[in-house]
Amino acid sequence: MLGLQNGIIKTTAEFQNDEIRLKEVIVTSAALISMAVLISIVLLFCFSGEISSLVFNGNVEFYFMFRILAVFLPIYTASIFFISLLNGLGKYKNIILINIFSNIFGVIFSAFLIWQKGIDGAILGLILTPVLTFIFSVGPIIKSFKDSYSFSVTQFNIGLLKYFFSYSAMMFVTAFIAPVLFIFIRDFIMTYAGEEQAGYWDAINRFSSFYMMFPLTLINFYFLPELSKKSDNNSKAKLLLSYYKYIMPFFATGLILIFSLRVAIIKMLLSDGFMAMDGLFKWQLAGDLFKACGFILAQQFFVKRLTKDYIITEIISSLILFVLSFILIKQYGAEGATIAYAFENLILAIALFFYFRKDFYSSPHL
């Protein structure tokens, strides 16, 4: 979706009581997304074989999967668009129910496809399951707009293009840097510590991504739209402090519990062969705690549309992680990568606090 999700959430939340501006936001963003989808469909159909070869290590037999993806891409993209609109409108109950039903039926649907088609069914499940999100989101969207909104191409506002492209730029920078940095660090570990250690590091990162969904999803689905609605620093400060007062203690307790049960978790989710990754937990969990502390502050880049500041921050923090990883992996192996991750997120959280410190000054609770 061109990285427009945060922009759609922010503007929808900001203009939900301004019918004219909200129509312009919806029509303009929908037009941009439609153009991107059309281009993607053409590319997927024309280069399905090449993409299959790239993704599946030279195997072109799965080209038809990418053509199926092209067919369902408009529905998949529409589902993300609808969820972003509902998010901006503060329809949190609807979003929760959509996710619950989509996941339940998605698992059943995927299991049936795997049973019937094997590996082809598994891939089809990944492609088709998001369609369920679209199906379950149509009703809430119609209910939200049927009474007072009609849309037309005349509501397209070319002045909003620069606004939305700024959000795309932020997301594209992250989308490019993150996987490249991941590959570099993994290569460092393989070079200086071996493939086995690289496997441990990869496993701890995958495990981390599961529980990190809790604070990251909560921030994106609730705090970002709520921060967008606040026009004064006092209200923003109270909201930010509520995150640290109520969410972070709960999350920190969960991390302590994970650390206490790390041996059982490794045995349950992986195998005894991964017991050597036990030493990676303390630094990974510390890094995730610092990341959760800083991520709420980083939303201010989106709320205030500080594109240049965000890109500079992303580049600098990535360079810090790159340099620290290169130095520490040589001495500590995979553990060095998690140490670098912890320190990079600590430095980033502190830097973000000082950068946005004025947002806390108006709070009477400080």
C-alpha cells in the first residue's frame, strides 16, 4: 500500500469530524493505492516466472501462485485500506473482531488447503487467507460511511499527494534498510561464528517478532490515531505517559516471565538442539524492552510528519547497529548481535526522549 497505512490512519483520525477533508483523504489515498495495485498486477503477470525463480531458488513451477496473487491483490489491498480507515475512525472493537474471525477461519481454511493440496495448498492459504479480512471488514466500512458519505473523483486533492508521499518515503526507507541490515548481520555471524550460531540468532529474532506484536500492534492501532487527534501537548503528554504507566509494566512483566521460562520455551517451540541459544535471551529481551519504550515516541514522526527527521534517525540507528554488530560479533558470536541490538535500542530510546522531550513538559504528572 505504498507505505500509506500510517498516513491514512493519521489523517482519518485528524479529519474524522471534517466531512470535506475526510472525503479528500479517502478518495486521494484510494486513487494512489489503485494505481500501485494496477502496476503490481501487470508486473506479477508479466514476470511471474522470474519472480518464482527468485523466491524459490530457481524453481519456476510456482509461477501460477504469483498470478493468483495478482488476481486477489486488489481485495488484499482493499482489506488493509479498510482496516486503516476503521483504525483512524477509532473503531477498535470492529478491528479486534475482524482480526479474531479472520484468524480463526484463516487457520481452518489453510488447514483444509494443506490437507487437499499439500505444499501448494500451504502457499495458496498464505495468498487467499487475507481475503477473509476483506470480507469481514466490508460490513463495518459500509456501516461507518453509508449515512453521510458519497464519493467521486472530483474529491481527488492533488495537494495531498506530497503529504502521502512523505509517509511512503518513511516506510520505503525502513523497508529497504531492515532486510539489508538483517542479511549483513547474519552474514557476519556465519563468517565469524558459523552457520549454527546464525541459526540461533535467526530463531531468537523470529520468536521475538511474535511477542513484540503486542506493543507494536497496540501502538499502531490505538496510540497512533489517538495521538493524531490530540491538538495540545498536555493531552499528548497524558496519552504518552499512560503508555509507560500501564502498558510498559505489563510488557516488562511478560518479558521477565519469558526469561524465566526460556528453557521450557526452547524445548516446546524448537528442540533440545537449540538449547545453546539460551544465552541470547537476556540481551534480546532487554533490546525488545528498550525498543518498546522508544517506539511510542517514534510515532511522533508520523503524527507531526517529520519525514526528514525520521529518515535521518533510521539511517543513524541502523549504522549504529551495523557497527556495533560488526565489532561485537567478532568477540561474542551470535550473542554479540543481541548485545548490539540491545544497546542500539537503548541509545535510540534515549535519543527519542530528548528529541521529543517538549511533548512531556505540559503534563502535570511530571
